[in-house]
Amino acid sequence: MALFDAPLLLDGGLGTHLETRGHDISGPLWSARILREVPEEIQAAHADFFAAGAQVATTASYQVTFDALGEEAESLLRRSVSLARAAAGKHLVAASIGPYGAGPGEGTDYDGAYDLSRSELHRWHARRVAVLADTDADFLLAETIPNVDEAAALLELLSDQPKPFALSITGAIAESPTKLEQVLELVSAFPRLGALGVNCVSAPEAFRVVEALYKGTDKPLLAYPNSGEIWDHGAREWRRADCDVPGLIDTASALREAGVTLLGGCCRVGPDLLCQLAYDFEKPPKEE
């Protein structure tokens, strides 16, 4: 828990930043293809976020699965951590564990419609968690989790390994007060969980979820919203957000005042936007 007690500025969207650096991430491997073929670009992208003020690098392991990559997955998982570590210097490395939906779930990252049991999800995640736990990452981060059974399976696996860990939900869980309550009930059974939060939703949605989490747990809270743009999985493109919806920078102070101590950005939040966030992050949140 001590790792998460002090405020930390997380990084931004690694995959979409790689896209701005000129890489095609439209295929099924997403950023894992860059990890596999141009690993020096992963390290450079991490360095960009650290130069912008980030204190944590989230590894390029989100979409590295044994289903897609076979035995090569293990070496790529380890490579993702070593590249982040090489860029991190004195900063922290979070080993990313993406949801089933980002692998064989075929785009169900947000609706969590897997048709798999908790025990099946436990088996699917087990080897990836074990490999990442056997690296020099500072903590493991199960992120963009949209399914309550998946959250439960991951909490079980993460509790059985030695590193600190955090859980970040999204999509179908974030949208449902009932599912949020189910996650809060789960969390009470896993005292080693270091931080709980939400990612890859709009900033106002993140604020709403954080308010609910704050009322239901004393765990440190994290939030890393996306840019507010909407991903169209069918068309495989980002669509412009409603101009009336407040963005990450506009909402950052409110998120911190609502209890968030680990703050950052997700998809389409690049180093420029993170630099603005870092400037405001240095200011303490307002006291009530």
C-alpha cells in the first residue's frame, strides 16, 4: 500500500502516442507489434512521457497474449518491462495487464461480454500475471477491466504474487452502479490491493466513478481518462468528442479533490497534454 500513498502522475496513452510517432497500430496486435518489431520506439515513447513529467511508465504488455503470440509472448512481456525500465531512471514501472477483450475477446474491452466463467478467466490470465510478476516492474496494473468476474479473477491472481498491484475498471462496470457496487464488495476481500480506479472513459465519467469509489473504499484512488474522443471499434477510428464535454485538463482538479492520488491519461492523451497535467499536478488539491 505504501507505494500508492503519495501522489503519482501516471503517463498517457502509449499506443496512441506510438501512432503519432508514425507507427501503424491498427492491426490486431496493436502496440504489441511495435514491441515486437521496433522495440526502441517503445523506449522512446516512454521517454517522451517522462520528459513531459510522468512519474510512472505503463508497459507495452496490454495486448501481449499467449493466444496471439504463442510462446513468444513470454519474451515480449519481459521485453516490455525492460524497455520501460530503461527509460524510467528513478521513476516507476507499472506492468500492464489488459483485459481478455483486448486479446481473443475481439474488441469486447469495454462491454465485457465474454461468455466466460470466473475460473476460465482465472486460467486465461494466470500465465501472463506470473510472467510479469517475475520481472523488475515496481507494480502490476490490471487495467481497462470491464467485467466483474474478470476483476475477481485478477484480484485472486494478483493477491497470490509478491508485487504491489492496482486495479482499474472501465466500460460496462463503470457505467453500472450495480457492477460498481459488486467490485467494491470484491475489493474488501483483497486487502493487498494497493489502489483502485478507472481508466479509458471520458473525464466527467471518470469523476462520477471516482465519487462512487470514494464512498465505498479507503483504498488510494487512480484515474486516467482518455481524451474524450470515442473509439468506433467497427470503423476502427476515433471520433471527435462533444465539444461541450469537459476534458482531462478541465476535470483534473475536481478528480484530485474527489480523492484521486494517481492521475494520468489514457488513449489520445499524449505528452503535450500530459505536460499540462503535470503543471497542475504540482499544485496541492484544494482543502474542503
